[in-house]
Amino acid sequence: MGDFTYFDVTGAPGARAEDFETHNVLYHFDWIGDNLVIGSFCALGSGVRFIMNGANHELSPLTTYPFGIFTDGWEAAAPLCQTRGDTVVGNDVWIGYDVTIMPGRAIGHGAVVGSGSLVAKDVPPYAIVGGNPARVIRQRFPDDVVARLLAVAWWDWPPEKIARHLPRIAGADVDALERTAAAS
């Protein structure tokens, strides 16, 4: 999990931030080898769940039952798990309340995922998505501005530089932000 990313636990009675991986990262088994990567400066609403590749059952065999994860001779069958790779959340992403993110999805930098959404496809940078399944509602900025923001990548700056230029980062003038990035 990246620097300055936070998770809201207010909606879950008795929940603690240190329990995030236990309660919010589901079906994550070491033997599969997939990872959950969350960028810096992200805001994750209460109830956000990441479904990992361990939940994927293989569809090509005659059965979808995962015999290979059990004992008493059943382990001779290969574990039937379809992997879709790592799940990656970019930087500066806002994920709303009670969102579910399916295995192997990528959510681009600066994206917003609306409350109650099911993310079953990749989300482009700076897109606003919502629904079940989540679909792009609109882009936050025109394509040329998105490209400029991705090039500036302010989330990679050291905290001191971010603090000095916070009015520009939190403002709405991409030209000023680009000048700041070029001057430093």
C-alpha cells in the first residue's frame, strides 16, 4: 500500500485499520502468487473489498470444484484456479463505499469508483466509473489534460515538494502544476 493512502473503517462495527487485509482482501492464497498493489494518496471507503484470484474457479474442466486444495488423495488433482494477474490500484484514486474489485483488475491513476460498484474491467486513468458492472460515466478531464497529469506524476514527488506546492496540486490549473514540475 502506498504512502498516505487511507481506508475508512467507520461503517464496520469493531473494524480496525490493521485488519484491512483480513476483512477486505478476500481469497488471497500464497500458493497462487498474485499481489494487491495500491498506490499512494488513495482514499478507500468503508466496505471496499478486493476479490483475489483464489476465488476464480477454472471453467474448462468438467467440474469447477477445486478438489486439489483438499487432502485424502484429492490433492492429486491440480488446484483449479484461473489467475488473472495482480490487482493494481494507481495513485490518487478514490474508491467509494462498499465497492467490490474483481481479480486482476487495474484502476488507473486519478480514477473515481462510485459507491456500490462492482469493478469487473480495468478502469482508465482519471475516469469516473459506477454501477454493477462498473462502467465509465465520464472522464474527469479531457485526454490531453490526463496525459499532462500523468506526465507530472505529483504523487511521486517527495512530501516536502508536495507540501510546498499543495495549492497547485489541490487547485484546478494544470498549466501551473506543469510549470511547478518543470521548475523543480
